[in-house]
Amino acid sequence: MTPLSRRNYNSSGLIIEDLAPQRNATIQVARSNGIDFIDLNAASTKYLDSIGKAKAVTYNRIPTDFTHLNAVGSVVFGDMVSWLMTTTTSYADDIKPYTKPNATIVGDIKNGVYIYPSN
């Protein structure tokens, strides 16, 4: 799995892709070993770009921590991981009995709609 994007934005309002080297290395290692991977970095960057900084920072563990997630952010991005695992890997059918992403959250992620779910 590639790393979750940090919630740091540039002056154009887009995510600063400061984890691109780690993302690329993860993908290269997975491909060179012939194993599946999920690209959490690409999916999270796309979602975070669509919702913007003001909403994205509501997922911060503390206001100045743009890397770690609070409980709500863990739900949103945990569902993203579950969705990616069950839709983008050859092991999807084997994984589905063990993880079920919330359809509402996944729908909002897919559509770039901000969501702040309660537990």
C-alpha cells in the first residue's frame, strides 16, 4: 500500500505531493515482486484535492498535524483502504468476507464529496 497523502496544499489549492518518492518506490517494489498493491496515495490525493484544504484539515489528529488522522479521518480513509482492497486487487474476492467498506462513505469519496461521518 502506498502512503496516505498528507493534507498540505500548495497556493493553487492542490495537495503537495511530497510523498511521491515513497509512492513510486512502493509501486516499483510491488511490481518487481509481482504482487498486488493499492494506491492509497493516488486515491487520497484525488479525494483531498476535490474537498479542499478547509475541509481536509478537519481530519487532522491535531490542528497542526497534517500527517496523522483523528478518529473521523481514520473512518474515512479506513473505508477508502477497504474499498481499494476489495476493488483493485486480484485478491478482492478473498478479502471481501473480512472487510466491507461503508457504501455511503465510498460513494462520497468517489464523487469528491466531503464527508464527516459520526462513529
